[in-house]
Amino acid sequence: MQYERLVQWAREIWQQRWPDQPYITIWASAECSNMIAQQQIRAGRKLRGRAHYKGLEPLECPAIVPISDYGSRGKKMVLTATSGAYAFKFVMDGEPFEVIYASSYFDDDVQDLTAIALVPADKLDTWAAFEFICARAVRPRIRRRRDVYIIGGTDAFFDPNVEWDDVILPEELKNDLLDDVEAFFHEGVQIYRQLKLAPFRKLLLAGVPGTGKTMLCAAMAKRAIAKGRIVVYVSGADRDGASFEKIQRAFQAVTAARYPVLLIVEELDAYLQGDDKARVLNVLDGVESPNNPEGSLLLATTNYPEAIDERIVKRPGRLDRIFIIPTIQDRIQAEKMLRHYMADQWRPEHVAVVNRLIDQPGAFVREVALHARMLAAHSRRTEVALDMLEESVEGLLRQMNAERDFLTTRRPLGLAATNRRSRRFED
Ligand SMILES: Nc1ncnc2c1ncn2[C@@H]1O[C@H](COP(=O)(O)OP(=O)(O)O)[C@@H](O)[C@H]1O
Ligand SMILES: [Mg+2]
């Protein structure tokens, strides 16, 4: 067993360095060998209980293959999780001591670092404090931008600057959503509190990709900010993926906010895939939900509602309401969308393509309009002729069909098993 080799190696090192010092062998936290933690935590750092960290010495352990993960922090690529062996040095009341530490991958299938450490028998408190600050250094960062906290997604693009009127969806649906949110913040919070419940309401926006869910969240965020609420935005779209850790960080921000909070969690389905599922369910059940006395409203989105299984949808209280965000339903909606994206280049004859836009998401119409307008500009024309618009519709439809065929024929090769995106809402 790999961990036995690590412990054996560490014991030999211990014998050479501290032959008279009793130690305990523990499962340690893999964050201590994370390069982000090692960069951030400098020698001299004070730890709880009169101890200081004095730096580290890398050790050669023949049982460990050194290898690193990497990811972006701000604009730079940096090394992150790393396997390796170290002597971490500390001093307490003038007495130096060390922790011999080794972290390694254990098998080919699970890319999980596991770490062991030999700690002086009476220094477990210091080591625990050190592990704690390492874990904190590595956690996805919260970036605060005026009234918006963004969790994860170092490069995530979330701009709470969308106008409510720019979201083209059935008015009834938009009003319904807005009424729900306002009713919660105005009356709901009091009622929850009277009932001694944490004021936490949970809404889900579900629909195929490109129907405007993210846009709706951004427009909601803009309104929330205007009303003095705080927005917490959680993105699963970075290297850390959809980890429960992010939800926990979000909840810390929510609980500490001291203002009403709009909590946006994109692609909720992704959090329900792995081991974290039980914990996410606990959150939805209220067992682990944040208690912000000013009220917090969760606005979650999903492109794959079938991944949000019956346990959530059918059980009362887990999600308070699901809003289906539809594709374009009729000619009126289609024309409105097309006019919006053609802007001042709209011409009445463009109405001829409107029928072909029904059942498509808004993102499709935007692409069609952009493409047609670029074609026109490229041939130095100020007007977008109808045939250009038609060509643009045809071209995009062809491209989408080709993609679909490609994915379908590839499926037997095993793409379907690994590619979440092949389990499309619409098929
Ligand atoms: N209902 C809509 N009204 C206006 N524009 C839309 C709409 N739906 C999609 N779009 C356009 O398509 C882009 C992608 O939509 P997005 O909100 O990211 O979709 P989703 O989050 O549902 O996948 C938007 O930025 C916008 O330009
Ligand atoms: Mg989206």
C-alpha cells in the first residue's frame, strides 16, 4: 500500500532527525503541499498557541512521484496541488520541532492526493492550526466588487449590468419571477422569522442552453444592487469545478452580509453529480442553509433539469419554485428578439425569417443577427438584405445539425458516458 510506504519512509527520516522524540502518525491535509499555500504562508507566521512557523525543507522520498496541478489565479497560471515530501519547521517557546510530511497519489483512477504526517506527540494543536491556514490559503477566493461577491471562476464573466427590458421572454414569466423575489424580500422574510425559520427562498431557472438564464440572473443582480441588496455569485466554470466548498464559501459571505442577499448559483446540476450531493441536498432541505436574518434568496440555473432528480423536484421544500425558461414560443416573441439584435439595421422585410426562429433559444437569434450584420459590413453595405439574413439562418442551422450528427455518431465511442453535455435537455 502506498500509504504504508510513505509512513515507513517518514519513520526512517524521523529516526535520523529526532530519535528521542515521540511522534504520532496522522492522515494529514493535502493542502499543506499545495503550492499556493506554500507561497502564501511565509516563515515567521504566528500560529495559535505560542507557536511560529519557520519554513519548510523539501525532502526526497523515493515513494513519491512529484507532479503538480495548475490553474489560474488572477491573470497568471500557477502550480496548485502537488505531491511531495517536506519537513515543516516550527518553534514554540524557543524549542524547534518538525513535522515530517508526505503527500502522494495512490492509484490511477482517483486523482486524489492523500497525505500522512509524523507530528511530535504534544504538538498536534500547532499542526492543526497550520493545516487550517493552508486550507484557507487554497480555498477558492472570494472577490468582492462593490456589492457583488464572486466565488470561484477567476476568469468568470459575470456582469450585473443587464437591463431588465433587454431580457426578451414572455412578460408574464418575467413578472412572475420578479413578484416572487420582491414578495420574499418585502413580506416573506418577516413571515419566515415569525415561524423561527431561516429566511431562505430557493428558485430554479431551467431551460435549454442559450435561453437567457444567465442574462436573467444578471438583470436580477442589477436590480438587487439598486435596492441595496448584496449579490453573491457562484460559478462552477473554473478549474475547481462545482465543489461544495464553493457553496460553503458563498454561505459564509451570505451569513456575514448583514444585508438582504441574492445568491446566484449557476448550473446547480453540476453540484449534484459526485460525493457532494448529500450535502447539497442538506442545503436545500435547510439543514445546512445559511441563516441571514435579512433574508437570502437562491436563484439557481440549470440546462439539465433531468439531472436534478425527483428527490429534489418532488419533495416539497427543497426548491420553492421552478421557472421554465422557454425557447422562443411564437412569432411575436421571435420578431421582438430579432428586432432587438438587428437594432438600427432592422428592416420590415426581415419579418420573412421570423417563422424559422420559433423553438430556438435567444442565443440563436443573436448569432443570426450578428452574422448577417457582419456579412453586410464585410461587403461594405449599410443595409442587411433579406438574403443575407436568410443565409445566416441557414448557415447556423446547418452548423448546429452537423454538430449534433457529429456528437451522435461519436456517442457509441463512449463520449456519452463522460460528456455531460450530450445528455441534452431537449433529447
Ligand atoms: N431571452 C433572451 N433575451 C435576449 N437575449 C437573449 C435571450 N436569451 C439569450 N440571449 C442572448 O444569448 C446570450 C446567451 O444567453 P444566456 O443568458 O447565457 O443563456 P443561458 O444562461 O440560458 O444558457 C445572451 O448573452 C444574450 O445575448
Ligand atoms: Mg448560462
